Amino acid sequence: MKNNLSPSHQQELLQILKTRFEKNLNRHKELDWDRIQLKLEANPYKLQSLQQMEQTGGEPDVIAFNTSTQEYLFVDCSTESPNGRRSLCYDREALESRKEHKPANNVIDVATAMGIELLDENQYRQLQELGSFDNKTSSWIKTPDDIRKRGGAIFADFRYGHVFIYHNGAESYYAARGFRGMLKV
């Protein structure tokens, strides 16, 4: 992915991310913003992905550092599924299978174009340990191949103090269902 952010837009995004980082210290105890910023500045194309996460309502925030890969993990931390990434079916195959009332796009292609990955079930559950997300919406999550081969896809939400994992036809789409992404920097 090519970085199309001007230096001033990069600095503006870094300030948004820093402010969010400082406001939500419970999500990233023991991480240092200055080190994160240095890593982001060294990877400007990753800033482009974060900008797209921000523009679509994801409110990305760093939630962990993987010591084995030396990567920071940014995840969409918006209270509800990102508004700019809703009403999408699961993947290209599902989109092409619809004969009428097709959604504008699909989750897998949008995530790929943004340079981010869908959260899997474990990552979604870990995110819910950091706050309360998707109380009114739901989010598609990475679907295991054996489920997808049978025409299904899975999504998750948080209700009644619990994470629920559900299934749906991969071609379905809803105004209250989007997806959360993760970016490794």
C-alpha cells in the first residue's frame, strides 16, 4: 500500500492516536507512546491504514506489543462496530452469489484494501476484556475455512455481560453489522 498522507496529515493522525492512547491507558499498560510513535514514523504506509481505520469510524488504539515479532497491535476500539464499514457481506464469493439487493462491497476485500486483518474469535474476546464493545451492533470476525466452505460466516457481539458468537449466511448483510480490524506495526 502506498502512503498518500501528507506530512501535516501524518502529524494530525499521530496526535489523534496519542490523545486516544493517553485517554485509554487501561488498554495498554506498560507501553510507551514515544516508542510507538517512532515505530509508526518508520512505517508511514501503516499510518495510511490507521488513517482509513480512523476515517471509517474505527477509533484505532494500540492494545498490545508482541515481543516475539516486535510489533504493536492496533485494533478498532470504537464502542460500536465502525459505522463506515457496515452493511457488507462477508467475502467476494458471497457478494457474487447475491442475485439482487447486493451490498456495496464485502468485508474481506475492504479489509485487504485497507491493509488490515479481521479479528478472529480469540482476538475479539481479548478486545472485550479491555472494555465493552458492540452492545448495539455486531462485527463479522474471521471465519474458519470449514464453516465458510459450507456457506456460513461468523460474527460476534457483547450482550448481557457476555461475548456471543453467531453464524449467518456469508451473503447476508445488516445495517448494524460491520467489522473490526487489526493492524500490526
